[in-house]
Amino acid sequence: MSIARSELALDHPGLPWPIAIRHHPRARRLRLRLDPDKRLLLLTCPPRASRKAALDWAVGQCAWVEAELAKLPAENPLEPGHEIPVEGVDTLLDWVPDHPRMVRHEDGRLSCGGPRDGFARRIEAWLRRHARNLLSDDTAEAALRAGVTVRSVSIGDASSRWGSCSASGAIRYNWRLVLAPADVRRWVVAHEVAHRVHMNHGAAFKALEAQLFEGDVAAARSTLRLLGPRLKRVGRGL
């Protein structure tokens, strides 16, 4: 079986982001796309394509690349003075030097003290813990109502999935769901718990998903699709 060959990303003076070249055995033409999470351009080439010719072609697409970059939501680093959504509510990040390092969430602020250079790390750690607590509670409630067991609940940062459920009952969520409105988060939980009964997306699955969510599934899905790009930019930049 043929396997795609990839190179390490390289900087090119004619491109705004590093570019990684991938020769794929089934590719019939050059294809360029953006990976915003990695701030990387991905160039897929036919197996015998010239590396130099492929790079020259990519540079020729610079206007397209710049246009696509302009469509991306602004990066939103976890730094003092920036606002991020927490459970759907815009929240100010506040560094108070003489306060303890422990993060506090009150009055529309996430604040903590401690060394300035560790601020972002402490805020993200708090968000991840809060996400795990919320999602664990939501999952336990949904699983009880569905009459199923869940082996484990874990938190990650997958670039393309908000949740996944294995056949063994392990459910994994993207921690950024803590940034989304509560009903959106609970819909993702209902979706994954429903997979404990139906490992497909058939009619029976959709009926159980709707029963567990007790809301408008289509509206929640649409909201997450709309908010997703912004949520995935939180913690990026600087």
C-alpha cells in the first residue's frame, strides 16, 4: 500500500506562514489549505510533482492565502485585558499582582495574581479543570437518564472534533466547550452519551439524542458551528 510522504514545515519568504509539503499517492493535482490551529500551510502534491514547482505554485496562491487569513477570527491570547467567553458570557482576564495565584471567577472576571509570565498557563489550567467538572457532571446526568454507563470522561483539544465516544465507553471532549453557552455544551454531551446506545447516526440515535438534550438539536448544532472558529482561537497568539 502506498503511503503519503510529508516534509517538515519550512519558512518561505513569499508566504505568510510556514508550509508543509505532502506527496500523496492518490493526489492528481496540487492542493493548498490552511491549518489555523498550527499556523501552517499544507500543500498536497501528486507523487512525482517537482518540489520546486509545487512551492512556486504555492507562492503564486499568496493572494488567496491572504484572503483566507483575513476571514479567520482574530487570535485571542489568554492575557490580561483580553475578553474570552466562559459558558457563553464574555469575561475579562485580569492580572492582580498582589493577589494569590489561585484563579477566581466572579463579577465577569477571571483574575489571579502570581508571576506575570505564568498568567496564561494558570488561566488555561483553570478553564480545563472547570470544563472537566462541568462535562463530567453533565455526562453523569445524561448517562443516568439513558440507563448507560460511561467508563471515563477526559478532556483534550482536538482540532476537528468537539467530542468522541469509544465502544468501550470512554468519552473525550474538547475543553473549549467550557467557553460555549451551556445549552451547546449539553447538546454535545447528549450526542456523545447517545452513542453509548447507538454507535451510528441513524433515526434511533437521533431520537435518543433529542430526548437527552431536551432542546433544539439543530439550533445547538448551528450555534456551535457559528461560534466554533472563535472558540478555537482562544488561547492563540502572542
